[in-house]
Amino acid sequence: MKTSTLKSTIIFTLLLTFFISACKNEKKEDNKATDNTPSEKKTKENKKINDENNLKLFFDGTIQNDDEIQLAFKDIEGENHLSKKIKGSDSRWQRISFSFPEESIPYSFRLSLNNNESNKIKFDKIVLNRKNDRIIIRDSALLVYFELKNLKHEFEGKKLILEKISANQKAELVSKDNLNSRIENRYSKINP
């Protein structure tokens, strides 16, 4: 009888030891996770700061039909592009946002409507923004800073209306040299 009590005591002691050591390991892992939190927080803060350093482009207006808008640009690393699918709307104003890669300043860029059907755009403005420094291109200034390809324009009051000429080709807004120079002079001098 003493042998079975001794065995039970040994088994109980081993189980208790195992359970206590497992709890200690969990506590150590919890502490490690807590220790990582400040560095994770720093990483998120750095990402936010880096995101503020990125040049952003906003296109505001109403695009009648569903489409895909592509931002193609050339920078120090070569040619690149970003694209966004948008839902068409006759009356609701839309903001299409693009963020250039980290600290990239484009030499030139173009916005393309890729859908192979006719489309009508009520243009409000294009905003280029980096670190709260903005270039705002509104209404007829679009014609000063952009070449229109496969797009015709007309005015409704002060608002510029753009319409695709041929539904079989993509329509493009191509930045002109005067805008490209303005972007380079303005944003390449802002320290990241």
C-alpha cells in the first residue's frame, strides 16, 4: 500500500512541477510580446511619418461610368504605374487617391481611363500634396498643365467637362513640362 501512495505522490509532484513550469513559460512569452509592443509602436509611427513624406495625387470629380484609372509615372527608378477601379456616378463627387512610392518624385506622369466605352467626367480638381504643401489644379488650369489625349473638353459654367472621343481607345491626361518642372522644383527640395 505504501508503494502505491508513494507512486501517487511522485506522479502528483511531477504533474505539479510540469504545470508550474508551463505557466512560467507562458508568462515569459507574454512578457516578450509586451516587450515588442514599444518597437511595434515605433514601426507604426515611422510608417506614418514615411507615408507623410510620400507625394500624393488626388483627382476630384464625377466619372459617369465604371472605369479603371491608371496613374503611370517615370521617376528615378524608371517607369511604374498604380491603378484604381472606380464605380461610375452621375451626381456623386468622387475622390480618387494615389500615393507615389516612398519619397518618389515623378519626372512625368499620366492618368488613363482604361475602359473601352464612352465616359464623361465632370472635373473639379487635381491636388498634388506632400507634407501639407499642395499644388491645386482646378477648372481651366487643367488645360494649362495637362495634354488631353482622346478627350474633348467643354465648360458647364466654370466646371470643365471631359468626354472620351473614341470609345475604343483609352483616354489620357498627360502632364506637361510646366507641371513636371513645378513638381520637381517644389517637392524635391522638401526634406523627408
